Amino acid sequence: MPVALITGGGKGLGACIARHLVSEGYKVVIADIDGAQAQETADEIGDQAIAITLDVSSESAVEEALDVVEQRCGLPWLLVNNAAIMKAEKLLEISMGSFDSIVSVNLRGTFLVSQRFARRLRAADKSGRIVNIGSLAGQNGGTATGAHYAASKGAVHTLTKVFARDLAPHGITVNAIAPGPLDLPSVAETIGAENAKRAFASLPTGEPGRPETVARMVAEMARPDAGAMTGSIIDINSGLYMR
Ligand SMILES: NC(=O)c1ccc[n+]([C@@H]2O[C@H](COP(=O)([O-])OP(=O)(O)OC[C@H]3O[C@@H](n4cnc5c(N)ncnc54)[C@H](O)[C@@H]3O)[C@@H](O)[C@H]2O)c1
């Protein structure tokens, strides 16, 4: 049974990805800074899910978490870098504390977990899959989220390409998904309920992205026979931006 490690899997998109991967025959490790939330989601999913508490921005915590995962389920086949902080703050009002906290989870966390996972795959001479959750904001600057968030996600797209290039000879693929607004509570939590309603109503397709669409794309990217798909950034953005 393949194992998937999903960062930020306690709720929202990460929890949806975890549920979908279990339906596809995976065992999932839900790794979230909110350990209680991760446990709740794992309990809800059942036997095929375990929860661990993890701050993706901490080097020692990432190494310890990977040790625990390896001991409990073996080295995962799939890593989904989904943990992120989203904030809507005006450019001129962003404090350096806020900037650093977002970059440290969204960018540093994605780099750190990916690098340490890839090191372990290489040491074991194994292939694997990495899927990064990027964002439309990382491509076009976004509409409502702040410069820190948009820049961190743009960097996640760049990391996707660099990791894909360097790991291609080793059977490790690295892809990203760049969602626009998704039908999730986090949108209203980030930009306010009224703004979220307006944003959803003005989407070209008339509907926000479904988390399930993203989850199915993760599973597709992770297929063992999808080895030629690497370095791709797939848009699911309701027609807001076409490259
Ligand atoms: N919601 C959207 O419309 C949307 C759009 C584009 C991209 N995304 C991306 O999708 C992903 C999931 O977003 P969501 O809407 O489910 O958000 P969410 O806030 O509901 O979930 C994020 C999860 O990440 C966890 N987390 C935060 N900091 C962490 C850390 N340091 N270490 C480990 N876990 C941490 C949180 O506890 C939470 O469970 C993010 O990468 C986000 O940028 C979301």
C-alpha cells in the first residue's frame, strides 16, 4: 500500500486530498502544526490515516517527523506540500514579522520537507512523487491576498521546476497545482465573507474550484506510470488566468 505524507492535512484542501488518496488505496500521514485537528481528521478517515504534529518550517521537527513516519509506515511514495498560511494584507501595511512567518511556512517549509524527503529517497535508491500546492497568486500576483503570500507561492512554482530538473534522473517527479479561489472556508477567513461572495460571483466560470478536483489531480500526478510528467504547474483557476 503506497504511503502519502500530506502537510497541512488537518483541514481544508489537505484533508480533502487525504480522503481522496485513501479512496485510491493509499495510507495517509496527516502532518499539521495543529496536532488536534490532524488527529480529528485522521480519526474521521479511519484506519488508513495517522496524524502527526509538524511545523514544516522547523528543520529538527521535519527530520523527527520523517523518522517517525519511516518507523510507522516506511518511506512515503508521495509527499504533498500543502501547508501554508494565507493572508490578505495591504502592501504598505505588511510587517516584516508577517512577511517572515508566511515565507517561512510557504517557501522554507516546502523547500525543507521536499529536500529532506528527497534525500531519504535517494539514500534508499527509491523513486517517488512530490506535489506542491501553489496558487494563482504565485502566477499573476493574485487579487486579494498579500505580496508575501503571492511571492511565496511564485517561489514554490520555481522550486517545483528546480526540484523536477535535479530529481528527474532518479525517478522522482515534482509537479505543482496552482488553484484559484477554492470552495473552502479559508477564502472567507482570509478575505472576509462579503469579499469571498463577490469574488466567487465574478469568476469567469461562475464557480470556485472544487477541492476534489485538486485532490484528483494530485492522485493523477502521483501515479507510478506518470513518470514523464514532471516540472508541470497545472492551473485550476475558474478561467481567471490563462498562461
Ligand atoms: N483556499 C483557496 O482558495 C486556495 C487557493 C489557492 C491555493 N490554496 C493553497 O491550498 C493549500 C491549502 O489551503 P486551505 O485553503 O486548505 O488552507 P487552510 O488554512 O484551511 O489549511 C491550511 C493547513 O495548514 C496548516 N499549517 C499552517 N502552518 C503550518 C505549519 N507551519 N506546519 C504544518 N502545517 C501548517 C494549518 O494548521 C491548516 O490545517 C495552501 O497551500 C494554500 O495556499 C488555497
